Amino acid sequence: MATDPLSELQDDLNLDDTNQSLSQLKLASIDDRSWPADEAPAFPKSEDSKGSPEPITHLQWNDPYYDIARHHIVEVADQGALDGAQPGDDKYGRKVILFSACRMPPSHQLDHVKLLGYLKFTLDQYVESDYTLVYLHHGLTSENKPSLSWLRDAYREFDRKYKKNIKALYIVHPTMFIKTLLILFKPLISFKFGRKIFYVNLLSELEEYVKLEQLGIPSQVLKYDEYLRSLQKPSQVPQRSIPPRPPLPNQQFGVSLQHLREKNPDQSPVPLVVRDTIAYLQKHALATEGIFRRSANTQVVREVQQKYNMGMPVDFQQYEDVHLPAVILKTFLRELPEPLLTFGLYGHVVNFQNVEEVNRVAVVRKTLQTLPEENYQVLHLLTAFLVQRSRMIMMNQPKQLLLITLGGAGGH
């Protein structure tokens, strides 16, 4: 996956073809230019290439955006919850927005201006926090491509409000067309935003960063991905049958709570990662709102994970980012082989809301006491911390409202 597609493009394209395409594009203003030629693999069409019937949109028929939403071009990954962390987030806790080109109808049947409005409407719900955008390029044809001038205006519409917190734009199944297009738009794309763009040749590469099963990828794209994989030589196809390597002696991530307790010299049921992160958050971020909604630098997260897995001490103070320990805590819980509340208790947890209110506390307490001791102790510490946080935030809210009121009235 290229880290800077705007500068490393020549490694992916035939140099003569690229220069020829770009020289042709420079002959006219962007409003008069046509799309650059594409060179996608000849994907054989099947009778069901349009995919299975799409789910009904969440918008009512009389909603202003219903005619756009019903195509499911723009979707949000599955909803689901630790202080803003949803099952539909990527593996760094960021909300994922999916744009599927294959679901765009012919241009004469789609109001592209309204499509842009609906995309902004969707993003407006998440741009205050970090988010990820996944663009599925397969299915963009001469029939449903918008104009270049529309793309230019669309990019300009996305001001700093949208660009500030987008942490990654994954372009899935890129072709020469999309890479050439990025060169064409290079004068409009800032260097900082360009570094957030990543090419993904196969869905298996995307799986390292995003939970594919929660994206709702169109069947047409899935079939195309299978076709691309079939074109690869055996040595190029990622091998999934290789048995997993045994955990490191000090492995902390991706192993069970029981394993961690057995390896812990003091036999503590609460893993070191959980103790460290919660202790730091209690001391430095107890009243910080949205502490679990923001992400941290991906490289730093991996560095901290590696330190823990190698048994090296971690000092969160040196990173000067209160969101980092929150991300590490979420990552640790997310990578547990079995959920904290275990698979066995899933049915009981789902039915908690159906228990009579007068009996609810007793039933919940009795159920949770059946957890393995390690799970129960981690849950106890985590819950106590979240309750402490909630109380602190509630205590601070009246003060904040008072300051806002005084400020609005000209007070000091």
C-alpha cells in the first residue's frame, strides 16, 4: 500500500502511457477535459453482476435525500459502544464511511449535486471526531462517471471541517484512471491530505485496517476482488493457511486474560495494559470529554503495542497525547480472543433489558459473577473508571455552562 500516491505514482504506472495521458489533459481547462482512459482488467460480467437486492434505506420516502440514499452509494459501517467506540469503527476506533462507485446509477438518473449534499450530510454526523473514508472504485463506468468539473467543485466543497479529522482515505481496486486523476488534481490536493490517501489492491489488504464484515461491501465488488485474486500467481496470493506464530514470552495483545494471568509474575487478574492505561487516564484525562472518540497516530500505537509485547516499560507521559492510552485500552479489549463478557454470556447480556426492573440488579449481578475471575476483575476496574469519569464530567458541566453564559453576556 503506497504511503504517498501523489509522489509514488510513477512506480505503479507505465511511464510512457502516463506522460501521454497527462500531456493530453494539459491541453484544455478542467471544465473541457474528458476523463482519462482507464485500463482495468477485463472483468467478465455475469447475470447477477449487479449484486443482491439492497436493504431498505433508513430514510423515509418523503425525506429530501431519499432519492439519493436509496441507492446506498454512501453508507456508514454497522452501528453498535464504549464511550463512542462502535463495532462499526476501524481497528483504530475511527468511524468508517463507505462510498461504492458500483452503486451509482447512470449519470442522467442521478443528481450529482444532491449526491454531494448527501455525502456532506452523512459526514456532518461524524466529522467532529476522527473518521475513515473507504472508496470502492470498481463499477465506475463511462455511464455513471460525473464530470471532472464536478469532482473539482466537490473537493473544494470539503473545507477544513471535513479534512481535519479524516485520518485515512482508502482507494480500493485502483486503476490507471484513478491514479492519473490524482496527478491531475495534485494542484488542488494539499500535501498533508495527500499523505492520508492509500491504495488498496485487494480487500485482504484492507482487512488489516478495517473490519470487512461490517462494511457491507457490494457483492459485485466481492466478485471482482475474487477475480483479481484469480489472476495472481500462487506466490502473489496471500497465504491464509499458515499457522499462527506462538505468542511472545511477554505478549500482551491478542492473547486471553487467563494466559496473561498465568504469565504475570504477581498473578494479577488485571493485565498490565489495562492497569497502566486506566491509571494514566484517571490522573490526566478523567474530565476530558470524548476521550474514547479520538484516535492516535497509527505508528505510535504500533510502537506502544510492540513495547508491551516485548516486555518493555511504557511511559505515556513521553508521548504527550491523552488519547493514546484510551486507544491502547480499546485496542487491547478489541484484540482479546474472546470478548470481555464472553461468548457464553452473550444471550444473557442481550436479555438484560427484558428483565423486570425490580429484579434487574440482582439478575445482572448474579450473571456477571459467573464470569471467569480475570474477566470479572477487568470489568470491575473498567466500570469503576467509567463511572468515575461520568461523575467528573457531570460535575464540570455546570461550570462550563456558567462560563459560556458569562462569556456571552460580556462577563470575564
